[in-house]
Amino acid sequence: GFADYALVSLHCLRIYLDTSYRMTIDLLKEMPQITGEIGLSAADLPAPSTLCKAFDRFSMSVCRVLLRQSAQLHDLSEHAAIDATFYDRSPASRHYCQRISYRVQKLKVTKLVDTAS
């Protein structure tokens, strides 16, 4: 398998480049210095599907650490907005869920946005 730090680095690079998994791997094949910094060679890069599935397996604690570390890279401004909201993760109707005694879990998400940047 691949080291977690390599998979996280590849995924963060994909987000930064705003490309698909396949395009990210194709671009990295042409960037030996970047793949070398990650600890891989062009021949060792994972398949796009491997990269996609690997990030889904990371725990939320890893994502929180990444968010905290990346937030510390920037200066804080005086103005910010915060919003806590619920996202429904199931398209099932309320009536159907009650009928089969299925409990729909909701995901609470808090967003903090720096309004000065």
C-alpha cells in the first residue's frame, strides 16, 4: 500500500490544482520533483481509483488536523462569519423511515469563513 502522508499529499494537491483524480495523476507523471518530495516516483503513483477510495477511508480526526494546520498558515482577520447547519444525507421520505423504523442520521456541519479575504 501507500503511506498515508503520500495519499493525503496527493489528495491535497488534487484539490489545489482543481483537477480530477485522473488528471492529477497524469500531471504528476510529468512532475518528478514533486513526486520525489512526496516520496514516490512516476512509476509508483497510485491509480486514480486508489487515490479516490483512499481519501474516503481517512478518519475525521485526520481531516480536522489538516484543517487546523492549514488554518494556522494564515493571519487571522478581525471579521469572520460562522454558520452551523444540518445536512440531510438520505433522500428517503419521513413517512417511509417511520414505517420501517429507520432512523435517519443528520450531519451537523459548522463553517467558519474569513470575510476579510
